[in-house]
Amino acid sequence: MTGVRLKHQQITEVLAREIRSGRLPTGEQLPGEHALAQRFGVSRTTVRAALAELNETGLITTRTGKGSYVLFDGRPLDNRLGWARALALQGIDTRVRTLAVREVTDDQLADQLALDETAFVTVERTRELVENGSVITYERSFLPCVPGTRELPQHAALDDLSLTEVMRQSGLHADHGQQSLTGRRINAPEAEILRRSPGDWFLDVRRTSRAADDSLVEHVASLLDPEHFELCLEFGLSAG
């Protein structure tokens, strides 16, 4: 016997069909909670539950109040999904090359992040466009040493590794954080990795994600090719 679908599940299915069909294009802002509540004749609490499900499936991203997000060639990306998935949702074919995965001790980073634990699992990767091999990102992720991340150096297929999934399975769930952006010239070792010339300008993005108890979830230092990426800030948005 098929169970009766709850109201928020019905709304989720309707909006999911509209998104997948292209009626609600990628990057377009959904109507506010009040408008959706009026459309479906339900409470805003029911609408929030539906939006939460859409967010979980990766069909939308919800920004409360204000937030920053990355654009690739003018198109919005939600890097909370992980670069591979966020770019794939835009129809952009990329491949990852894992350069190193190891456990390190970094007193300076621990001090910078106000952490007692100085050991991290680091993952260094580049991402390139399949169509021309152009390297568009160089990323260094620093994860806390916990069951699930500590085993990463022994992972057999690191190029196919989803750090987003690893963090989820390791119980590392981001609740809040901060992100900063500067522009700077890359040095010689970075230029070799990025296949560019020393002194070329790149966007240097630092993002620290923390759990509800303020413990570290992930610290990421990324160099982004400014020919393709820019960082945008939205503020004063109303959830209603």
C-alpha cells in the first residue's frame, strides 16, 4: 500500500519537476516563502520543509539574509556541493588531478584557526577543463584528523574522491564559517602546478567551515583562474 505523501513532499515534487524541465532555469531565484505559500495554499513552515528537501537534493541553494557565492564564467556555482557537482550542474566538464594526500602537522594554521589540535589531513588537487586541459583551480583542503578522514592517504581512487561525501560520512557537517578573497601573483611552484607563468594574477580564496560547536569541518585555500571565476556577495535578501 502506497503511503500518503505529505504536503511538503507534494510541493517538493512539483518544484523539482519545474527545475528539471527548465521552467525554473539554473541560477534563477525561486519565489519567496510567502509567494510559494500562497501558490500552494499552505503555511510557510510547510514551504520551508519543501525547500529544505530541494536543498538536500542539490536542486537549489538557500541563502538566508546574505551570503557569498562563486561564479564560473558569469554563472552561479554553489561550492557547498563540491566543485565537481557544482560545475557539472552547469554543464561544465572538468576532471580532477590529485597531487598529494597526507597527514601533516601545521602549528601556524592551527594557531590561525584557534585550534588545539595541530594535525590535519591535507588534500591537494587541481581541476582542469576537459575541452582544452586548462587548469582552472588549485585547491588545498585541510580536514581534521577523525575516523573517515584519517584513512584518506590510503584511498585507492583519489581522483574520483568526493570530499563533500567524505566529510558527510565522517560526521563533519558545516553550520557556519567565513570566506575571504584576495588577488595576488602566483609564485614559481604554484605556476608550475597551474601551468602558468610566475607572477600571473589569481584569485586567492580562503574558506573555513565550522560545525555548530565551532569545531573545524574544513579549511580550504584555493587559487582560481580570474579568466573564469569571480566572487559575488549578496546582502539584504529577504527570505520572504
